[in-house]
Amino acid sequence: MLDIHNSVLVVIDVQGNLAHLMHKKDDFFHHAEIMVKGAELFDIPTLWLEQLPDKLGATIPQIATPLQQQGYSPIAKDTFSAFQNISFLEQLQLKQRKSIIIIGIEAHICVYQTVIDLIAEGYQVTVISDAVSSRTEENKIVAINKMQRAGAQISSTEMLLFELQRVASGARFKALLNLIK
């Protein structure tokens, strides 16, 4: 089970017009937003990435606004794998946490390559299946299957948040129930 004190949320490239081309985009946006707000609820640090923001545009407001309110700013990258970006690597190493929670797009490109590199470097990676997407359902399914075979854990937004919560009591539990409604 994940430990909130050893976890980092990584948000990958939920940007511009590309984000609006994702399979079941409204469901994907909804779950990605809950994950961003859930990370805040559990005090889990977040690393936020944007692929070629000058060309693809900024992160969609549903994701960018809560991240900005938490004091985060995006890391620009031109590599498909975030792990190949020096700024990302430096910030990840500063966190000194080994459990990585992944959300974002596209599942079969940037998410996949990031996950594979993280696993190769000894990180425990959990991919949130309802908070990652691709333009086609087939590409998302192939990516999730391949990431799982490589050693990634696959979870869902609610499953992960309740795993982090562990108990059905307290103020954070009430806040979690309100978040997932």
C-alpha cells in the first residue's frame, strides 16, 4: 500500500487542444482534477509537466488552477519521458520519495515512457487508469497493459485515495467524501 509520506504525484501534459482530443475527455478531466485536489488533501507533493507549452498550449484550467493555488508551476519539457528532463529529475530527487503516482496524457507516449524510465530507476509507480488517457481507447488499453507488465501498479482515483486514507473517520475522511462526490 502507498504511504503518503513517500509519494509524489506527477501530472503529465494535460494541455491545450490536445487534451480536448482525449478519449472520454470529460471523465478523464474529472478524475485528473480529483487526483490533483486529492494530493493536496493528503499533503502529497506534485510535479507538473507540460510538453512544448509554446506549441501545445497551457495546461487546461481544471488542472492548472488548483495546481497554481497550491503554489506549483509547470516544468516545460521537449522529451517524451519526463525522466529525461533535467529539471524534472532534479525536482524529483529533492523530494526524496520513491512512490510515484502518475496521471496525464498521452498514455501510450509520454505517460508510458515516463513510467518505464521510473521503473528502470527503481521507483514504485502507480498509474491511475481513469486519470490517464490517449486519443484512442485502444492506445490507452495497450499502454496500461504494457506498463503493468513492466511492473507498474494500476489503480483508479477512488481506489488510490481510499488506500491513502485507510480509515473511515476524521476531518480528512469527510473532505475526501466531498471531493469524490
